Amino acid sequence: MFVRRLTFALPTVLIVAAIAASTGLTASTVVVKKTLTVSVNGSGRLVSSPRGINCFTVCSAKFRRGTNVRLVPIPNPGWQFSSWSGACRGAASCGVKMNSAHVVLVTFTQKPVQPPIPTGSYSGKTADNEVWGFQVVSNGGVEQVVNLKTGQMNESCNPPDYYLYGGNLSLQGPYALDSQGGFTIDVSYPNTVGSSASSDSAHITGHITTTGVAAGTYQKNTQFSTNGISYNCSTGVQSWTGSLTSG
């Protein structure tokens, strides 16, 4: 007499579920990712947060569905952010929510080349109608201010026992102009007020346009002591203007 043994093949899913239930484990979660493709026109790159995109031409990366991806354009020197197209619009950075695949294009354009600051002699006046002059020279392609000369700078003191008539500065330099034609001068030097030693300083700012027009501010300060009393004197912030007179 033969006895037939019956066998059953349980589905794999049921076996996995049974093992998970018996061990206290949970079944694996499926992670859905969406593709973000970016394209760069011009000279620069795009980077993303969270990381994944660091692109100079055309790139793509996958992000978990629902992730908010921030893209930041980084122009190369001499270039600037111009515009977005595709999934991004508006300001210099953009955010994309990855509920679906997206394409983003960024365009960089070259910055306009600023004409050089005219070299030569500049002359003008302060708000107190005192003389103000300097020269602009080019040294290895870098414009610099040299030989700055001022007229009288009048200072009020605290305590108000004195009123100083000084200034007449002569500053050789050079003082480099920045890319926008601006410059700053800070000087400190020993001096005297009458027979008393003093500590003097001056702070000068200026901006020169590509058409040869200049303007700025100055402030001169003096500190000294006499008869046991310390004095702090200053012009306050005053203005000056000037223009190119000879090349």
C-alpha cells in the first residue's frame, strides 16, 4: 500500500511576511526617486542642496520623490547670472520639488567691460571752498591715486576751548582704485598743536567715474593735551568734489 505525500509551495511573499512577523521586523519600503536634469549656458556652474548636482554643462541626478532641491548658480569671474528657464523662474536661486522629473536651464552672460578711469590731474574744492587735488596714474594696468593735496581743514574741539586751523595734507600714495573707481585713504601721524604734541589722523574716501568726475568725503581728527586737559578735535565728515583737468 502506497501513501502519497502532498507538498505545497508557499508564495515567496507569504514566506517573507511570515519570517518578518515571527522576528518582529517590518517589510522593506520602496524608495521612489525622480530625475533632475540641468543645463548650463555660458560660463559658470550649478550646485544643488541637497548634494547631487555640481554641473558646468549638462548633468542629471536622482532625488527622493518629494525632496525640495535648491539650485544655486555660481558664475565664473567676469560672468553674471542672467536667467532661468524650464522648471525655474525669477531670482538668482530656485527651488524644485521633486514630485516628478524636472529640467532646469540656467544662462550666464559676460559682465560689461567698464572703461578705465581716465588718468591725469584732477582738481576741485571741498564744501568749505578749500582746494582739493590729486593725480590718477596707471601702474601695470592698475589705476592709482597719487599726490593728493588738500587745503585747510578746520576742527572743532571738545572741550570747546580751541578751534584748530590745520590740514593742508600732502599724501604721496599710491592708493589703488577698486573695480568701480573707488578708493580709501587712512593715515595717522604725529603733529603739534602749539607747543603740545598731538596725534593726528585722516580718513578720506573717493569715487571717480569713467568720465573723469570725482567726489568723496574726508574727516580729520586731532588729539592733544595741554595744562592737564585732554582735547579731541575733528572736522566731522565733510565732502569734496573734483574733475579731470589735464591728461
